[in-house]
Amino acid sequence: MNLEGKRILLGVSGSIAAYKSADIASQLGKSGADVHAALTANAAQFVGVPTFRALTRNPVLTDTFEEPDTKRIAHIELAQSADLVLVAPATANILAKMAHGIADDMLTTCLLATPQSTPLLVAPAMNTQMWLHPATSENLRILQARGVQVIPPGSGLLACQDVGEGKLAEVSEIVAAVMATLGTAQTLAGHHLLITAGATREPLDPVRFLTNRSSGKMGYALAQEAIRRGATVTLVSGITNLPPPHKANLVRVETAEQMLKACLEALPSVTGIIASAAVADYRPLQVADHKLKKREGEEEVVLRLAKNPDVIAELGRRKRPEQRSIGFAAETQDLLANATRKIAAKNLDLIVVNDVLKEGAGFDVDTNIVTLVWRDGKRNALPKMTKAEVSRHILDAYSELPRWRGQF
Ligand SMILES: Cc1cc2nc3c(=O)[nH]c(=O)nc-3n(C[C@H](O)[C@H](O)[C@H](O)COP(=O)(O)O)c2cc1C
């Protein structure tokens, strides 16, 4: 993709991975972007200002009070003229400052002066304990709720010799995320998608429930991407720990019955449905209104279950012909035969099949390995990729569904 005419503010903070941001600056510049680097004082301990000046051919900002042009206030000028802001690597410290609006150096002042409408991406890099610290998780949650896009770190051998999560995402992945954000055409403008996500939770008594391993990551990634493409999104979400995507109309539900009710309420006003929630097929037949007690001498108990409504099949029955619908199938055997049967049974246009037993696929991981299967039998087996990338493939396919073109 050509980034000609795009101005990018590249924030670099004091991580051992700061040297990689020189490569990011170089690659973005080679793609035509006008890159302006802003380094924290600690970043400048790791990598030299002249490196960024040479790679970007622009002044490098480090000090709020050092104004290269006396007619302009550099941090305001740059923050307001950037098409995109990327902080890579983002330290635990800068994430905390961003989450709490602290502006005590050039980079953080630029970040606070950046309009809310400018896409802001962060690529965290840190020691695993810092990454897993509740303070960091909470700061990321705050930032994501504000619309900041997080390019998640990978796992591997870290500079501190620990092996674990916290390694800066690959440079190619960071550059691709920038390209995807700047290159996103508003192909879904005027559309309203109903997206379901997460696991349902079926109560047994006031403290116990039946649920499944779905994290909601796939559905939330779809919602995020659809919003970036200009769609209005109603996100009917079961149980997840994820922050809601910025600008999504979030409807939180717990049980399959609540999910169906919320979906049916949204159905008349949407142009399409993507059902990625993992809905329980059965629920406890009786829900006790007090905590069930262990009984003396009772070595086995029988749990009677009642069938839940099939949310996607019900939506398929009631939807108007012009409303497109995409379902998900988490299978462990006979993947494609089951998928083809479900397309017909649930009146879908496309089904996304994942073999949840494969490593890196399915529940509670950041990647997925899926095959898209169309109504006419056409298939596209995608390699392992992040759920954000999978969501781009799914929404591309959604936009190209045959009967969909020119409908709205
Ligand atoms: C060798 C070394 C490597 C470091 N790597 C990281 C890192 O990868 N991530 C991080 O959050 N902090 C790292 N730190 C700590 C930060 O530099 C420190 O928290 C600093 O205050 C961050 O400042 P800044 O966010 O303003 O750049 C490292 C420190 C040292 C000395």
C-alpha cells in the first residue's frame, strides 16, 4: 500500500525494543509516509536521535520546550496534523501515562493533544511480569475503551532472559496494522451489523453455572473492524473480560434466551448478522433459587438439561432476504460436512469453520485457523493468523456476498 500524503507521528518510549522502531520508521517512510518521530528521554538512551532524523528526514521531537519553528508550537502542530499516531514500542510507563492523561514530556504532551478522531495505535513491549501486572491490564482496558488499537505483544525470549509474553510484535505486523488502519476504506458506511460474541452462562443456582471457553475475542475483533470500515455495530455480548470496542452499541447478556431476545430486538434495524457467540445448546432444566447443597451419601447426581433456542437458526428463519448472515462453527470432527449442513439449516450465506482442537485456533487465543465456506460450496482455507486479520477476511467476504451488492 502507498502511504503517500499520510503523516504519521511515531512515538518511541524507553524499551529495549526501541531499536526496532528505527526499522518501523524506515519501512513507513519507504511506503511514502511523512514520518515524525517523538522520543521520550528514556528512549533516547536506547537509540539515537540522529538515526530517526536520518531515516525520517524530519526533526526529531524530544523536548517540549525546544521548538524547531518559532512560529508554531511543535507538539500541537504535529498532534493535530497527523493522520495516525503509533507508539512503538510502548512501555508500561507510557501506557500508564496515556491512560491517565499525564503530559510531562514531549511525546506524552503530543499524545494528549492528539484529537480523539485520529487513529492511535500502541505496540506494547515489556517484561512478562510488567505485562501481566493488573495495573498494565487496567491501563490497556482504559485505552481500548477509548478506541486505542493495541497491537498485542508476542511471546518469546525477552531481553531480561525471561521467556514469556511481552515481546514487541513483529515489525511487519506493526507496519501492516498501520497500513490496514490508514488504508481502510469506509466500505461498510451506512450498514448496521448485529454481531454476537462471547460465551453464554446458564445458571444452575445463584452461584453456579454452565458455560464454555469462548473469550469473545473473535466477535470483538469483528466489531472493531466493522466500525473501522464505517458500519454501525450492535454487539450482543455474552460473558467476556474484554473492553467494548469504541463506538459499538453494546448489549450485555448472560443466557442463550437473553441473547436471542436482544438479537430479535435488533434484527429489524440491521443490514447483516455475524454470529460468533458460543451459545450453550442446553441449560439446566431447573434453576434453584438457593445454593444447592452437597447431600450426605449422594455419590452421583443427575443434572437434567433443557434445550436452548438456536439463536442463529432463529435469526435465519426471521431475517429478511436482503439481510446477509454469517455464522461460526467450532468443530472437532467432520468439519466441512457439518459446516455445509449448518449453512442450509441456519439459512446462512457463509460459515466460518474452526477446528478448535488445532493449536492456535478457537477459544481464548489471539490467533485463529479458519476455513470460510460459502453457500455454493466454495471454500477458502486461511492459514493461522491473528483474530484481527481473520476479521478482515470475513468482512471482505461479507462485502462481496453476491446478493448483497448494491442492496443498500
Ligand atoms: C535495559 C532496560 C530495558 C528496559 N526495557 C523496557 C521495556 O521493554 N518495557 C518497559 O516498559 N520498560 C522497560 N524498561 C524500563 C523503562 O525504561 C522505564 O520504565 C522508563 O521509566 C520508561 O520511560 P518512558 O516510558 O518515558 O520511555 C527498561 C529499562 C532498562 C534499563
